[in-house]
Amino acid sequence: MKKQTIQFARGLMLIPFLTAGSPLAMFNTNFAFSNQLIRGLAIDANGMSQSEQASTDAMHAKKIDDYFAKRDMPLEGYGAKLVKEAIDNDLDWRLLPAIAIAESTGGKFACNNNPFGWGSCKIKFKDFDSAIETVAMNLGGNNPKTEQYYKDATTTEILHHYNNSVVPTYTAKVVAFMDLIEKGA
């Protein structure tokens, strides 16, 4: 009888753990992520829901379009495309528009629909969309022909390979444009 009483008491001690969850659950690094998925919200790597990320992307696109609009630049209206391609290729959202500003004044002096001066402006594109896609893919290190320069590179390294080796002030110039875009100046 004494043995059964002890087993019964041990069983009672486990009930709080079984009903409240494991006390070790707080050490599960996916706990918050799992709870968000249970509630039906998709969370990205930065801990943002899809709606929060979409809102941030829209804000970035607006900043780009506003910058281009204030200066009557032909790339006005391409903000969403520039942001999407930056995200898809793991680039800073300000990089592509800043390069376009440095290279062609936001498309004003684009050669062959090439607002980025890609390939020393000798490469022709059918439109700005295809230029944005191609340059983003390359700068993101997603082209086997150029990945040696851009794959896993920081923004500064990308800019160094893009043009800084020819124009020593290029990186600083593009970074300054990136800052202006972000500030909405």
C-alpha cells in the first residue's frame, strides 16, 4: 500500500508539468515563431509578419519614388520593382536606385535602357524592368559569370567591384545617395 501511495504522489507531482507545458519550453528558440504560425501569421527571418514586411517594402518603394519624382527622374514609378529585386537578391533596398542615380541621374541619361551603366553601358536592355532584374541578379551574386565579385559581398564590396576600382570616390558617392533616399531628402 505504501508503494502505491508513493507512486500516486509522484503522479500528482507530474500533473502541473503535463498541463502547463514543459518548464524547458522557454529555451526553445522557435517558441515565438511556432506560436505565430499557430495563429496563422507567417513570420520572416527578421521577425516581421507578412503584412509588416509588405508595409515596410511599400514605405521603401515610396521613398525611392518620391526621391525620383522630386528630381523628375525617369525611374519614378519603379520603386516597388527596385525593392522587390533587392529583396529577392539579398541587397540593400537603397543600392539599386543609388547606383542608377550615380550612373544615369535616375535614368535621365540611360543608354539603351541601362540606367545602371551595367557593362560600361554597352549592354542593351529591352526596358528598365529587365535592366533592374539583371543588375540585381548580378549584384546579388546569382549569376555564375559574376558571382566571384558579388556573392556574399557587403554593400561596400559590391560597390568596390562595381566601379570603385575605376573611380576611387564611387563608393562614397553611391552611399551618400543611399542615405539621401532613406532620409527622403
